[in-house]
Amino acid sequence: MTVRIVLADDHPVVRRGLAQFFSEEEDLEVVAECEDGQAALSAIRRMRPDVAVVDLRMPVLDGISLLRRLAQEKIDVRPVILAGNISDDEVVEAMRLGVKGIVLKEMAPKLLVQCIRKVASGGTWLEKDAVGRAMERLLQQEERRERSRDVLTQRELEIVKLTAAGHGNREIAEKLFISEGTVKTHLHTIYEKLGLKSRVQLAAYARDNGLA
């Protein structure tokens, strides 16, 4: 089976070098080379590759933003992030958005080839150096999310999500078919349960605990 790849990196030397390297592998075919995230998104929509290898930091759409668009559009592609460096927050977000591989640029190119083959066959490839601490943080976040679900009612969780998305009390009331007064009452209860004092704190809590 030939693995069809869309390759995106804003550095021409890196992009050309990887494309040349992949061309030497009989089972890999680069079907599009892209210099930014928007071009990569268009190519993925058009070419429907098996794997998308994308740089984390690109103009127009960065790697995380591209993952978000792919998830929103439910495009059937297995994304691999290529990163010079990546923060714990970025790893957690990439994993949440369905990334199948994370490879650091300092690694040997042959490891990227191994990653692509494993990802294309349905597996995952996450560099330990990139995801070690982030995995611990992800597990801790899941534990906090579960605790929050135990503490808050389903209605309160809905209000937390809408508040974190930037909706005001009136908008929340309209979306949930309740009164503004009821929204205010719920928010007061939520603040007390979580030990918070403001919408800003609540939005930050929701993001940090996977409730947004």
C-alpha cells in the first residue's frame, strides 16, 4: 500500500528536503507540498491523503489551528505534527484534537518515516520527550474534569461551557430556554461550588479542566 502524504512546512529547504527523503521510500508518496496551514487545509480537502505531516508553527494557520479545522470538518486524515519545540499545553491540545503523531525536528528523518508508516496503519507515534509531562498533565486534567462533573449538575456544566465561550447571561438564557434570573442563580451556585468569584475565573477554570 502506498501512503499518500500532504506535507506542510513554511521553510522551503525543510519542505523540499523531506519531500526528497520521502520520495526514496517506495511506499510513500507526497501528493502536495504546502507553505502554510491554509494551503495545507485546501490540499487535504482536495487530495484526501492518508497522512498529513504539518509543521507546528506556520503562517496563516498554525499546526494546532489546522488540527482544529480538520476536527471541525471531520476530514478523514491522520495528522502528524512536526515540531522544533512544543509546549505541554500544545501537546495536550493536539492530543485532544486527534493528532496521531508528534515528531520533534531534532529526531532522525528515518524516525519520521517510521512514524508515518505506523500512523497510516492505524497506530500512534508520540515522542516521549515531547509528551511525557503533557501526558501526566492530561491525566490530571481528566481527573479534575471528572471531579467537576461529580460536583456540578448537567445544567451547570452547560452554563459553564457557554460562559467560557463568551456568552452573556441573556444569550445563555435564550440558548437554554430559561430566564436570565435562573442563569444568575446557577452562576452563583457554580461560583460557590468551585470557589470562584468571576466569569473570567470560571472561563479559565473551564479551559484548564477540559470543560470548555
